[in-house]
Amino acid sequence: MKFVKLFLIILVALLVIFLLVAAVSSSSYDVERTVTIEKSKSEVFNYVKLLKNQDNYSKWAKIDPGMQKDFRGEDGTVGFVSAWTSDHPDVGKGEQEIVGMQEGSRIDYELRFIEPFESTSPAFMTTDSLDSTLTQVKWAFHGDMPYPMNIMLLFMDMEEMLGNDLAGGLENLKAILEEE
């Protein structure tokens, strides 16, 4: 009987510690990467504003080339939605919508993940002219984890995990655009 009581006290104490650590831990993260491309700003922007082109350079699109895709609206305009469904656990099911655009310089997205977990996250891409034939592209992502799951951020390096995916996608984008 004493063993069970001691076990329950330890279990409750661990749960309280877990919840307290989660309460004071960050629940959000921001990741961004940049690349410089030897093309004019307008050429780069006109390519990246089309969500369908992400299939050519995004790491996530390349994980499952056979995923089902669905498109709604006019690509490259606010309101366009690119949806995907995949049996691959790293891809899942979700959609991305263009929710804002500053023509020639910035595209804002809303990513809505449905499976394997539900979440909504903003992302954006910007293009900045360094000179007439050199453009810097920034790809950024913001995420939130609800309490108490936010404690996972203490053990997961989202900066590295997502950052590597963004950087790889930008390097693919650079290779595609500089090859043209």
C-alpha cells in the first residue's frame, strides 16, 4: 500500500512539474532562410508567386511526388489555394492559401495542416533587389504549439528542422531560376 501511495505522489509531482515547465515555456517559433539568386527581382517574384511552382522546389513537395493535389482559384492571386493529400507521414493532408500580396515584393500564405495534426501557421516569401540582376529571396514560417504540448519545443530544434527544409527549397529555387 505504501508503494502505491509513494508511486502516486511521485506521478502527481512529475505531472505538476511538467505542467509548470510548459506554462513558462515559449509556445511559438519563427524560422526564416534567405538565398541570393542571379535573376532580376521581377523574374524571381513572377516565379515564386505561383504556388504551383512550389512543386518544383519545395522539399515537402518532393517527399511524395505522387501526392494528390487540388487547386482552387487563380494561381498567383490572393485567395488561390493549393491543397494536398498524402499517405506519407511527413506530408499528410493540408492546404496553403495566398492571403496577401504586395506585387513584386511579398507573398503571405496561410498553411492549414489537417493530418497528421491540425494547425494553422502563417508563412511568407519576399524578394528584394540587390541590383538589376541579383535578388535576395526570404522564406519564413511562424508556428505555435498549444499548452501543454509547447514543452516539446524544449526538445525539438524547430529552427534547424524547418530551417533546413526552407534552405533546401531555396537552393532548389536558385538552381531552377539560374538555369533558365
